[in-house]
Amino acid sequence: MLYQQIQQNKRKTLVLLSFFCLLVLAIGWAVGYFLNGDMITGPIIAAVVLAFYVPITFASARAQVLSMAGAREIQKSDHPMVFNVVEELALAANVPMPKIYIVDDPSPNAFATGMKPESSVIAFTSGLLKRLNREEIAAVAAHEFSHIRNYDIRLMTLCIALVGVIVVIADIGQRMFFWGGGRSSKRGNEKSNPIFMIIALVLIILAPLVAQFVQLAVSRNREYLADASAVELTRDPQGLIQALTKISSDPQGMKHVKDATASMYISSPFGRKRRKTNWFATHPPIESRIERLRAM
């Protein structure tokens, strides 16, 4: 089951990479064509941005996520119980022991980061360690272990990086249009096909929304799978049910959290006030997750 999930995730990574790369090239074409009727320059610029942006994001993702969360590494002497739980799960999951980080925040939450199991990190908020008991902390850790061993973090980092490229290129196109860039190459626009111009404009406007929609849909799907994998690891759905119930009861959310990293957490870090229930939510509804867990 686990091996199949990993292989499925790798196949999805290739499909998503292909989809997003094509979307990046398309938005590059749209910007170039819309501004001066050029079919070649835009895709070339987009490809160059893609070639630099994605590797840089992969190389710096873990450090950026930990920095934005305000996380600090702890040792076993700082919190022996947490280390014992994580060590036991690492053996059960047959993955290297990750580093443990703490985020000083009263809101209960957790996340994992790292491009591969050998460089992975699991971070817990101080609020989670105070509110949850050992069984519930183990369930949360198992959920994060599932993300690590299923390579979900690599998949989501890839999605975030590519969405970032698309948003940047589309923003450049929109700014140049609204500030007169669309009129700067009159000769190019005169020889442009009106249908292609409309398609280019639609791409510039809608491509960022489509990219974000796909990214968030993948994020929600991986949360369901991580819940299932966590139960497979702990054989204790009740522990995760209780943990999700306590985490979701927080009304305020975390103090210092960024939209870019919200999908990395086990539950929406924005609290009930900003929790979305539509297709653009970073996580599936807690009620739906609990319902699936109870059916196991």
C-alpha cells in the first residue's frame, strides 16, 4: 500500500511538473504575444525564469519554511517524550529520524518539511504540545511522517514554486498592460491575430487562479492520504480524531504564519475565523477528515 502511494505520488509529480511547465510556457507566450505580437520571446523568458526559480526554491525551501514559521530546533533533553514518540514512529515507518523543531505559538498545529526523508524536519507548536496528550501527539507525528515518506513535501514544494513562477509572469504582463505596455509595440499589435490576443489576455488573467486551484486541490488530497497513512502506521484512528478535534477548536490561529506555507500544516493555521470551506481552501474540512477516520 505504502509503496503504491509513493509510486503514485512520483507519477503525479511528473504529471504536475508537465502541466505546470506547459502553463508557465503558455503564460510566457501570452505576455509576449499580448504586448508585441511576439510568439517566441515570451516562452524563452518564461523557460529561463523556470530553470532558475524551481531549483533555487527546492534548495532553500526547508530553511525558508522554518524561518517563516519562527521554528527553532530542540534536543532530546528539552522534550524527552516528543523525541521518544518520534523515534518510535521513525522505526515503525522505516525512515531516518527527523530533526525536531518547536514553534513558540499557543495555537496547536504542526508541519513537516524537507525534500527527502534524510533531511526531514517535524515541527510542533508549543500550544500543540501543551494541549494534546501522548497518544494525540503520536497521531500528529504519524501524519507528518506520512507526508515525509510519501514524498508529499517535495510534491507540494514543486507546486508552490511553479505557482510562484506563473503568478510572477502574469503579474508582469498585467502591470505592463495597465501601465501602457500593451500599447508600446503598435507595429506588433497591428499584425497580431485578434483571437490569439483574446486567448493571451484570458491566460494572463486566469492562469494564476487555475494554478492555485490545482495546487490547493493536490494539497487537500494529500491531507486525506496522510491521515490514512498515519492510521496505517499507528493503528489508532481515535488518536488522530481527538487530535484534529482539539486542533480545529482553536479560534484564533497562529500569530506569525504566511499564506505561502499554510498548506504545509496539519490543519489550517489561520483558525476558525479565516478557515475556508470552498475549493480554494488549503485543507479539507475537519469534519470530512474525521468522518473518513471513523469509517476506518
